[in-house]
Amino acid sequence: MSILGKYSFANGEKFVTSHYPQRLQEIEAAIQHVDAAQCRTKESREKTMLGKMLYSPAALNEEFKHYLYPIGWQSVKEHCRYSPDYYVNGYQPAAKKIYPFRDMDFVKDKLGVEIQFGKYSFMVYNVCAKMTIFRNLGHIEAGIEIVPIKELAEQMSTGVSYFEQFVWDLEQRGVSNIDVPTLIMGIGI
């Protein structure tokens, strides 16, 4: 695969390039290492693409894991503990145990990486909420978000968002003082 687009959110490209040049090289190498042809394994059941072989997000994510885990990148999971202090009108939750969590795909030396082949809301959540949460918890200080370009997204299931739309959304939103410097990478074949 190749990097076909870059967008610097909250001065992310400059921050990542200057503070994490070696980690950035590892991520760039991982992208080049992914053999997308091996990931075209999902047979569509959608009316508009019935029987067509599509790129599998799960298979693509596995390719990144196979490359990045052996060189020290790891997933970070943060368990959520919900406070009962916000229930009203005498409500008490059921006694069953709930084990919710948030996780980040890859973290190394406080650089967080999310690979997102899902709906656009997940892309926005990753950059505008999850990166901030994981920084506040001390896991990261900057991030990289890897997303498909439109051409690749069209060869995946319906509803997968893409780099071009994501960049537009971020530009319209603007940057806040709580945002984490994030480099957005649009990848394709």
C-alpha cells in the first residue's frame, strides 16, 4: 500500500516529524509492507455489489499488527469505570458486571496510531475525542490516523469513510486547544 494523502491536524505533521522521526518511518514502512491484494477476501452481500470481492478491514488491520507488534508497538486498553453518581430518580443499574473499555490500535514511545476503515464518525471520534482521552491518561502525546482514500474506500463495504471527506470535516470543525497533534494519512493501492 502507499501513502497518497497527508493532512496535518493541530500541527500534527510537524510535531510527529520533529519528535518521532523513527516511529514515523516505522509506520510508513508498515503501510508499504501491507499487501492489499492478500486482503481482498470479503465477499459482498450488499445488493449493489453482490458477490464482488472487497478489501477486508479486519484483514488489513491484521497486516499492520503482523508488522508492528514485533517491532515494539502495542495496543493499549483503558478500562472504563462508570460512576453511579449521575443516575437520577432512584435508578440503580442491573447487578450484572460490565467491563467496558477504550483501546488504541498501536502505541510506542507516546505516539498513538489508529487505523480506521469504518464509518466517518469513528474517524472523527478517534482524532477529536480518543486521542485527547489517551493523552489525558498519559498514554500518548501525539497521534497518527491512517484512513483509506476514496478510491480504496469504494472497494470496501458500503459506508466506509475516506480521507477526503475526513479532511473536509476537520477543516470545517477547526482546531481546539484540547486537540492532540495528529498526522492524518490517506492510504491506497
